[in-house]
Amino acid sequence: MPTCQNCGSKWSWKDSFKKLASFRKNMKCNDCGANQYQSMYSRKITSIVVLFPLITIPITVLFNLSLTFVIIIELVLMLVVLLSLPLFLQLTDKEEPLW
């Protein structure tokens, strides 16, 4: 789980998920109120992880699976990816460029 770079407090999964779901650049620490930013490495990893359900669509088509089965697989994968995003969150105290 991510740790505040200012005060060193660990964020819970729930807090991390809320902060990521807000789609803001800066995230305030609940303990010290300092602005925290998602690290460059963390943004790259999360952008790759989010694409994982889309990558599996051609594989399911290749095996000639039924449409309902493909939709169920994709929904489950999307749910797993969304719930696992806070695990990849790393914080920094300054804003970093993506590239």
C-alpha cells in the first residue's frame, strides 16, 4: 500500500481507491494534509494494467467463445483490474512528468 512521503503514514486500500477514482493529479494525505502525487513508474504500470482486459478480447475471439462468455470474462477482468489498482499506487511529494 502507498506511503505518504511527508509523514510516512500508510494509506488503506479504501483511501487509495478513493484518491485514484477522483482522477485528480494531487492527492491529500488524510493524516498530514500534504499533497501527494502518483509517481511516474506507478502511472506507467497502472496504464498498462488497465489495458489488460482489452488485450484478452482477441484471445477469446481466437478460441471462438460465445459472446455471453466473452462479456462475462471481460467484466470479471475489469472488476479485478479496478480492485487491484490501489496495489500499484506509489506516491511522491513532487509532480513528475509522465515521460
